[in-house]
Amino acid sequence: MDKLRALRYFKRTAELNSFSLAAREFDVPASSISRRIKDLEAELGVELLQRTTRNVSTTELGSLYYEMIEEVLRNLDDADNLLSQRLDAMEGKIRISAMPSYGEKVLNPILQEFRRLYPKIILELDFSDDLTILGKGGVDIAVRAGKVPDERIMAKQLSNAEFKLVASPKLLSELQTKLGKSIFAIEDLNTCPILQFSAKFEIFSWWYLQDEQWQKIEINPVMMCNSGDALLASTLAHQGLSLFPAWWVEQYLETKELIEVPIEYPVSNIPNHTMGIYLLYQKAKYKIPKIKHCVDFINQQLAH
């Protein structure tokens, strides 16, 4: 039995909870995956996976075994990857996971330029909100919003959590005339048309910062939507005020299609300033030339 191959099969099956998905990654029949894992179980004398007609899951001993072999296999893959590359080589696959909006609007143009400079690089991009665990599923670089992760992961902050309250110049002028003021008070927002972002299980409240304390704002949204692009289109169409991350609306502020709403206190979708957008990677993988060049290139482009 090729034990190393069996261990790799078991690792991915345990992570995906599926023989068929693991088989697709390894480009082998699902029966081959199942058979090799059964051989591994026979050698160890324990059941690693619990099989039903609908799914596959690790047994209690299987979970313990997975935790023990996962880091070993990851380190082995990193070592193989490092040694397989010449010091000046810029070729091979880089797997990158990022939040959809940031990935599409900010990251993708940078990666297009990276590919132009290094045409032998193959980029495998996954723009989704699914939680990514580096070292599992083959992800080399991740971009996520949140706090700085644990010390085992290297993190470079790409942007802060600054939000912009924006409106079209036409709507802002109309509201300033209606309210008889150029700078809005927080309570004025209760009388303004508001476009609010909502997710599947959450509506994102609006907050303002006064005396170092975040307080919730009472608003009456005329539209709630889980699509930032749809909210942006409605904002550009003079339908209401909206809150966006600064990076999302930067180009529209530059062209004056949108304008930042003057207001007495900072306003945000997040009641703190400790959140940010981070570029995440493992320290060991940064030694691999293609990973190092990609990480450094993204940072250099966003530093401009």
C-alpha cells in the first residue's frame, strides 16, 4: 500500500466530507479513494471514517488521527514545493481565496497585472465568503476582513475598516436644501432615504462614534439588499444614502459621481476600528518564490 497517498486521500476526504469531491481533486475514481482509505484503516486496525449513504464524516479516532497527520502533510507539501522551484523560477499554480467584492474590485486587476508579468503562473481564484483555513484545501494566500489572526499565520493589513457615507451630488443637494443645513446631524439620518446592506442572516446596522463610544443610529431604510453592486447602482441613481467601505467607492468619489455626506460624527457599519482587511499566508510558504513574489506584488500595488 502507498501509505503516503492513502494519508493524502484520507486528509482531503476528512476535510471535504466526500469521497467524490476528493476524487475530483485527485482526478481518480471515488472507488479508488474509498479503497485506499479502507486499506489504511485495515493497517491501523481502526475505523477512521463513518460512512452513510449521504455523507462521510470522521470517527472520534479519525478526527484525532487527522489532527496529527494534517500538519505533517502540509509541511511535507511545502518542503516539496520549495525544493521543486529554482530560486529564480516564477511558474506553477497559486491558489488565492478572497471576499467576493474585494476580490473582484481591488484584487483581480492587480492579479491580472501579475499574470502579465509572470505568464507561467497559473492563478486559481476563489472569490467567496466561505471561511478559509490556510493549509487546508490547498489555499496559498487568503484575503479576509476581521482581526489579526493567530501568530501561526502571517498577516499584512491591506486596508482599514473605514466606511464612507455617500450620496449622489443631486440627492445630497436636495437633502441639504430640505434640511436647511450643509452638515447633517446624526438624527437627520432618520428622515433621509437610506439604502442598507443586509446579508442572509443579518442586517448591518449603522453606528456613529461620539466620545469614543459607538452608538446605534435609528434609520428608516427605503431599500435593503444583499448585493453591494445593486446598492451602489441605486445610490448612483439618487435613490438614497449608503454606507460603503472606502475602497469600494474610491473611484466614484474621484470622479464626483458620488460625494461624501458631511456629518457631525464618524459613521460606520462596524462598531469598532479594530477590523481591517488582511492578506494572509503561512510563514513557510513565503519562502516559495512564486508565493513571496505574489504577496509582495499585491502589497506594493496597494501601497501606491
